[in-house]
Amino acid sequence: MNEDLRMRIDHSPTPTVEQFFIELIDVLWKACRDTDKAGRTLCVEIQEIDGDEDDTGYVCDLEDEFYMCLEARVDFGTRCDYLVHEMAHIDCWERTVKREEDHCMIWGVSYAKMYRTYLNFYNKFWECDE
Ligand SMILES: [Zn+2]
């Protein structure tokens, strides 16, 4: 990511930045495969996560919703990265496949797709043509 733009995200705790994050959740959610969402809703919370130092967030597949928790003690750009990571899990989960490995090759494809969606939205939101 362009360093100048990165700084703009990381160091601008403005309503616009919060708006960007809220809209990003919506954009990524819509990009997730419908077969994996199966009519359920998404709940995202930002919290200080206890546990391993490298805990960045997690997402759970509950009966009628996906519950996602993202670590609060990071800068804004990093929080967006964590969101993209967790959304890739939702896109990748298949009802018919055992979830034995979290970051399998299918997840990698989903992650690339989510990151591309994130960058496209980023450029559109901040009106960058790069
Ligand atoms: Zn993961």
C-alpha cells in the first residue's frame, strides 16, 4: 500500500475513517459467496482479545449468524487487514468440507479475493486511481 495513503488511514481517527471501516465490512460481506453465508447475518465487534500475543481476531460460525471479533489494540490499517483475513474464512467455509485446516489453499484464494475487493473499495472511497 502507498505509504502516504497508509498514513492517512492510520493517523486519521475521523468520522470518515470510521465510515470507511463500516462500509468496508458491508462491501466484503457482499463479496462473500452466498452459499457460505446461507442467509445468515454478520456481527463484528472490536475488543481487546485475551490470549496469545499473536491473536488478531477470530470468526465463529453460529447457527444464524457469523460472530467476528477483531483486536482493538492495533492501528486502523492493521484492523482492516485483520477484517480481510477473517472475512476470507467466511468466504472459504463450505458446508460440505471438514474444517480441519484454517488456512488451506481454498482460504488463500478467498483471501486474495477479499484483499482485491478491499483495495478496489479503498481506491474508490479515497478516489485514488492507481
Ligand atoms: Zn485465520
